[in-house]
Amino acid sequence: MAKQVRINLDALLAKNKMSLTELSQTVDITIANLSKLKCGKAKALRFSTLIAICEALDCQPGELLELE
């Protein structure tokens, strides 16, 4: 079975008491693109986007992305 990357965006948003809309405004990424990421439908993630999300949510990449 092929491994997949799970995105823990919901948990990190809840931990930081932040909505998807607030994150979108903070990192200047559309809600549509964040929704794709959150639902695991994104095909790719730029390092600059990863860094921006991690900075906004005060987390490390390994907290956001998990190999399962």
C-alpha cells in the first residue's frame, strides 16, 4: 500500500484558535487553496507556503505534515 501525507491543519488551527479565513488572510493564500490542503486534495505544497503556514501557526513542518 502506498504511503500518503496527512495534513494536520485542522488540529493546528484549533490549537491556535484560528479560522481558515484568518489563516488565509495572514499567509495571503486563498481559502480555496487552503481548503484543498486541509482536505488532502492538494497535489503540491511550495516551501514558501509551508514556511508561511508554519510561522502563522507557530509550528514545525513535521507537526503540519505526517507520513502515514
